[in-house]
Amino acid sequence: MSGSLALRGVYVPVATPFGPSGALDEEALEVLAKGCLEAGASGIVALSTTGEATSLDEVERVAAVDACARACASHGSTLIVGAGTNDTRTTIARHEALADIPGVAASLAVVPYYVRPSEEAIVAHFKAVAAASPVPVILYNIPYRTGRGLGAVSLLELAATDNIVGVKQSVGGVDADTLSLLANKPSGFSVLGGDDPYLLPLCLMGADGAIAASAHICTEQFVAMIDAGLAGRVEESRRLAEALLPLVLALFAEPSPAVIKGVLRAEGRIPTSDLRMPLAAASADAVATAFRARPVPR
């Protein structure tokens, strides 16, 4: 496995703000990303699930990446761009296009969804993508969205593959495959938690940080929790995790990123809480519950 990209800390898969007309608000997106970075995030993920990437057209995709790139450049922070889809040819093309975008440190490439390939075929897919990509590749293992996942044996094979530098591990818990991966991953391969209730347990078991949608809200406290966990300050990190858990659960009480956007709008950080169909805006009760669940910094 080659590549010197060090992935550590909290990365925010930034939401995409839409204005009153329904158009992408590029200025609001840049301000939102900068706010997360100013609060201590290590970097930003553009074109993430939380960013409603599947509902953006090509012009909007370019604009979203440009806004996030400006934010990261202004803070010397890491920019990761979602570039995976459910067919290999398009995934490779999207990766090759990253060569023309200044400042992109890595891609995030999801396990192909809907078509349900075999695990062996998924491994072959990622090897082909990594061979063609001009930037290091971070795998995105999220079987409850894709219908297929990667076990420890496959993840370790990919971890030893040139130009694959990490994985966002989102398997709905801390399972035996994840523990085996953490125990055996090679040096230079980063495991980032992607299921927000389990971020701290993963870090205490050897993960390197998180790509955390919940960290849009109370970013400083998520950063403090992960920093404390990575440093082995268990009691401090546990106290922070316990304080943040009600917020995390409330933010995912309805399909993401609806509640996250509702809270961001309530905080005055984005112009509307609108989502693109088929997603729908969060209920007022869900937003109010999440807003109240924000822990008070100590």
C-alpha cells in the first residue's frame, strides 16, 4: 500500500445549502464549510451522502467542490471528494476528473450499490478505481445503504493495494470484521468511523478518526471527543460521548440530512432547510428535539 496521506481527526461531510429558489447556494456552502474548519475539523468531504450528491447535476457538483476547495484552501485543511457510484466506468471517470481540481487530497468511493456485486467483484472494482485515480482513494463501506459490504479479509486485501489509503467504516456497530481490521491494518491505512453513535468506541479500538455528519453541530465537542479518544484520555472522551449521544440520535431520527439541515437553519447557518426530492424536510418536532439536545460546552 502506498500513499502518504495522513487521515486523522474529524472530517465533516458537508451538507449542501439550497436558497429560496431551490438553487445551490455556493456562498452559503463555503461559509458552512469554513465554520466547521474554524471549529477544529480536520477537513471537509464534498459530494457526500449528507451533501445530497445524487440530487446534484454536473454543474452543481462542480460548484459544490469549488466552494469546499476554497474553504479548505483558506484553512490549509484536507479536501475529500465523493467520487463513487454504482458502475465502475463512471466511478473511474469521476476519479480521473479530480486531476483537474486543485487541492483535492483524496476521494471517497462507495461500495457499488443496487447492482449487488459479489464481494470479490467489489474488490476488483476498487482495485481498478485505485489504479486509475490521480488521488488516493478512501473506501466507503456502508452495507445498509448499498446492499453489499466488505468483510475484514477483503478490506485488508484492499488496504494492501497501491493508492488505497483508508476506509469510512459504517456497518451499524462495532462488529468482529471491524475489530479484525483495526487489529491488522497496515501502517498508513486509516480507519475512519462513519456511524456517529460508535465513533468513540472505534477510536478507542484503534481507528484514526471519523467522517461524521453529526459534527456539523457542536463541531468543537466532536473534535474534542475524538482528540481525547485518540490520546487515550478515556474518561474525558467518554464524558463527551455521553453528552453528545442524545444529539446524535436526534439528528438521525428522520432520514438524513433532514434534521441536520433543520438545526443548521435554526442556528442561522444556512438560508433554508430545504432538501431535494425524494428527500423531505424534517418535521418541526424532530428539529426542535435535536436543537434542544445540543450539549452545553463545559
